[in-house]
Amino acid sequence: MSYPRTRLRRLRRSETLRRMVRETTVSRNDLVLPLFLVEGSGVREPVASMPGVFRHSVDSAVTEAKRVVDAGVPAVILFGIPAEKDARGSGADDASGIVQRGVEALKSAEPDLCVMTDVCLCEYTDHGHCGIVEAGHVVNDASVERLAATALSHARAGADIVAPSDMMDGRVGAIRSELDTAGFEDVAILAYAAKFASAYYGPFRDAAESAPAFGDRRSYQMDPPNGREALREMRADLEEGADVLMVKPALPYLDLLASARREFDVPLAAYHVSGEYAMIQAAAERGWLDGARAMDEALVAIKRAGADFILTYAALAAAARIAP
């Protein structure tokens, strides 16, 4: 009987060997923790559909930010849930709004923490859509004006990175122009460049109270079957001034993340979204799989596909399992 000279199992037979030849690793520097901000004081309210995730008042978020820094995670991204909503999302660009106060508090308490902000109107509008609605339709250009004003208010509060997630055409260029004109040319833009109209956002919409009151978001978020169009969206955002491109969700669109890695020599992010997180947590609670291993496997798959960093609700738990 002839035995193979090449035996790939040789370097798998111990954890030390596996670690030495490991091609892809997730480090703490690769992680960004999303935080939901609500009005009030001393609020740390669990999100039922996302075990381990909480909605925080600003003071509680400052405490959470210290945990983030102590864990070695470099960044958070803030989502705001205002006390009042209206048709134009007035709270989105309010200088004393929930996100603006959150940015100021976090940067004051943890100046080295990178604070990103989600730039969208869905949490602030009473109809739950990501832009201005006229005659039952989400209109593009009026929405872009509101988004640019929102991004500028975040920059004035001290945000390091603004992240438009609305999927309106031209919003990156408008935000870049608004920031530069106001003297915030050093504030970076993380564009939700390929954001799909996905079924995986359900738990987030519970947490952020942002489900649409009518219709859906398919007229502005991307159609899931379209891969070439996703690359066009990314290219357009780069041409308008985006500094980082994001693919969202992550796991169902790893092929597009890998395509973007081959196509664009710029930093790439991926959002391991609420539904992806909640599925693993729910299965783990029922004993159907090892939750920590499954979560780590998901994160390494996203990194292997090409992400430079990952927005994930598992950031703190994953960081605790990563060797310094």
C-alpha cells in the first residue's frame, strides 16, 4: 500500500501547531461594539431578542465604554432612540440629541476610544423610514439634506467617524462636502456601501424601535440577489469620498465582501447584524450548539473573507476569549 508523502494533517495534530500555521486570526483591534442609547438615567435595559445586549442611558453607556476600553476593543458605534419622533426626524441633528450627548460623554470619559455614529433617520422618524416621506414615498434629495445635517451635528459633538446607513443616492458626497465646509475634514466616513434589504435586521428594529410603520425599505436598500450592483454602490461611495466601505449583513454576503477585497484597496468593514447574532445566541440557549465556538467561527469567516474590522454585538465576549 502506497502512503502519501504530503500529509496535511501533520500540522493539525496539536493546538500549538494549529496556532502556528493559522492563516486568519481575529484580534481585539478588529472589533466594534454597537451601543443603543436611550433617554433617562441609570438605564441598562436588556434587549429580549438579543441576549447579552442592552439599551443604555448616556451615563450607563459611559460605564460600558470603560468596559470596552478595558477589554481592548478600540471602537463603538452609537445608535440613538429619542424620546420623541416626528415625520422629518428632527431629533437626528439636534445638538442636544441623544447621540450628540452620548458622543460628548464618551469622548470626555474615554478620549482614546474611537466613537462612530450611525447616520440615519429611521430611529427618529415616526414612520420608521430612513428618509423623508412625501406622498407615501421616501424621497432621495430631501433625505440627503437631513442626513448631511445629522452627520455634521455628530462631528460637532466629537465623533471620530460618521457612518451613513440610509442607502440614499449621493449621501456620501453631500456629507463629505458638509463636513469639509464646516472644518471637519478630518472626520472619516464609514459608508454602509452595500446594505441589503435583509430579513436579518428584526432584532435591531426591536432594540432601536425603528420598524417601518408602512411598507418596507426595498426601494432604497439593496436587492439581495444583486452582487454586481453592490460593487457599483461601493465604487460610487469611494468616488464621493468614503474612507471605509461596509457590507451589511455579513455572513450571507461573504462572497461580496471577498469581491470587494479583490476590487478595492481600501479598508473594509462588515456588520455582523442582530439576526446573525441572535440566531447563534438562541441556538446556544437551547443547547443546540456551542455558542462561543459558533460565534468565533462566524467572526473568523468574516475576517477571512476580507473585512478589516467587524461591527458585532459579540465584541466584548469575543475579546475576552482572544489572547492579548
